[in-house]
Amino acid sequence: MLTLLCESLIVKAMEKRACKECGQKLAGRKDQKFCSDYCRNTFNNRLNEDATKYIRRINNILRKNRRILAQLNPKGKKTVDGITLAEEGFNFHYYTNMYTTKTGSVYYFCYEQGYIKLDSDKYMLVHKQDYVK
């Protein structure tokens, strides 16, 4: 009697298993959730779509900032006006990390390209050194 009940439950559980994306009946491993890699990828891409759009937008801004800094600073260290950065489309609100020196000066970096604000709307552009973490 117990064996029949267990078999009945197993059969019902297997009947209810369906692909989370297309609804096709699943056969195989009991922890299987998708019928194919295509369905798994489609499901996860749709699930992460909103976050992906946001991340893509942020990464585009960061890459643009890095490109602007690299173009204006080909030799590794240069001073430019803030208006020059703004005219190129630099967005001061986005950077990948900050580095604070022992004296309290703060460098902002977009990947390996960085800058520090000097007096009177001037910025010194720098290239990240190995000792800067």
C-alpha cells in the first residue's frame, strides 16, 4: 500500500514538471527546470533585462569618461580646464573608484584613467600607477 502511494506521488510529481520558459514536459533529472539551453538563456535574459539595461547605461557612461580622459591625457599627466572636460561630455558623477592620499587629496578614476580637482576649475589628469590600489 505504501509503495503504491509513493509511486503515485512520484508519477504526479513527474507529470507536473514543465519547462519554466516554454511549458514543455521535462524528462530526465528531477531538479531540471528547463528543456534546453535556449529556454534557460531566454528565461534568465528576460529575468535580468531591467538590471541589464541599467548596468549597460552606467557602463557606457564610464567608458565614455575613460575615453575622454585617455584622449586628453596621452602622456600620463596633464592639467586641463573643467570646461574642456564638460565640453567633451565628461560626466563627473560617474567613476569606478576613488583614491585618497595621505594628505587627504582625492583622485577619482574611470578604470585606469583618473583626475583630481585643483584650484580654480582646473583638473590634473593622471594614469593609475601600480602602487594605487
